[in-house]
Amino acid sequence: MEQEQPGRVASIVGFILVAAGIFSLAYFASPIRLMVRETIGPNRINWLPPILGGLSLICGIALLFFVSQRNQKRKRDS
């Protein structure tokens, strides 16, 4: 039972990262923010939220992929 816990925790963290990345990218690309961004100009945009959102999404997907690969390997070896 103890061996299953790290995979479960990693899966939960992966889902949280994917959800946070999707939320961050959706918030930054909302129509109201796009209109405000056009009036401010491209030089005054904070690019940190979409970059972090994209990294969060990619890391979450990678984490979920590696956890599923590890679980499949364990089932095969058993």
C-alpha cells in the first residue's frame, strides 16, 4: 500500500498543475483582457502569467504521462 501513495500524490499534483495552467491561459486570453491589451500597447504587457501558465500545463501533462507509464510498468512486472 505504501508504494501506491507516491503515484497517487504525483497524479493529484499533475491534475492541479494542468488545471492551473488552463485557468491561467484562459484568464490571460479573455476578451476583456485582449481589448485592454490593445489599448495599453504591447510594451506594457506582463508576460509572466501566460509563460507560467504554459509551463504549468506542460509540467502537469508530463507528470501525468510519467506516472501512467510507471504504473503500466509496475502492472507488467507484477
